[in-house]
Amino acid sequence: MADRVAKLATQRAVVIFGASNCCMCHAVKTLFSDLGVSWTVHELDKDPKGKDVERALARMVGRTPPVPAVFIGGKLVGPTDQVMSLHLAGKLVPLLREAGALWL
């Protein structure tokens, strides 16, 4: 299942694994939208193999629940706290530019 996660994580510059009813997932999606980033989301509660993907992500992220799990440029950035820490440190936008998610 980790192979499936890796494949899905490289489909776009920013890929979010989340759940449709997750407030932290909504916060991360809103942040990226406000930054002008085009992202894709895989909502695990709507995926027939979502539980398997969730277990694989939990191993990668090191916590349960693992959502939102954010990948930028195919690399795991982590959950909300990691994304927000990068943003507050001024490191998120350069990372997004490097991945081709932002043009300006």
C-alpha cells in the first residue's frame, strides 16, 4: 500500500490525504488555496481502500490518525503542524515554488 501512496503523492505538486469531515484537512486546503496553490486531495473516507491507505500513512507520519498528510513535490511534509510550522518559518512558499506549485 505504501507504493500506492507514493504513486498518488506524485500526481500533482501538492497532494493532500485527508477525510471529508476533518477540520484540520479543511484548514490545510484553505491555506494552500489562499496561497494560490492548486492541490489535489484523496479523501480516505470516500476511498474503498481508504483504511489500508490510512494505515500506510500512519506508519509514514508516525501517528494516528495520519490525516491530513501533505506531500509537496512527491515528498512527505507531514500533518497540519508541520505544514503550519513551515509556513510560519517562511519556508513553505519556497518549497512550493521549488515543487512547481507556485509561479510567483
